[in-house]
Amino acid sequence: ELEELNNNPEVRERVMELLREHYRQWPHEKLPSLDGQTPLQAVKTKDGREKVEAVLRDFELRNSYDNLLTDPAIFAELRERLGLKKKQD
């Protein structure tokens, strides 16, 4: 039943919209993993940029392993917004 729901184009599009909105707001959220700073605050220092990059890599890995519906372009948009460049594999 869950697989059928996940394969429904309307459901997939709605989930994608919700994920996009979540990740658009994410740079403004204070995170314990960033010592209570927002990603936008943290990227102002070398140590903070490294921490934010680690969180983004974790998001991407989870997305690929869990077969989530997140569009990889969302992460590219986040990196651009935060002034980060994706490291080549």
C-alpha cells in the first residue's frame, strides 16, 4: 500500500513540494549540530562551512540510500544559497 502511494505522481509531487519548502527554510533554523547557529550563520567561518558541508553530505547520502523523493537540485540550490561548492567525488 505504501509503495503504491509512493508511486502515485500526485503524491510524489506534493511530497517534493513539501521537501523543497523544508529545505528552503532549513538555512534559517538553529541547529544543535552547528552549536546553535543557523547554517547561514555557520558558513561565515571555515569550521562552520565544514560542519554545514558535512550535514549536506549526510542529507545527500541518506537521500540516495533511502531512495527518497528529494530532487538532487534541492541540495545544489542549498549549496549555492550558502555559498558552498560541491566537492568532486
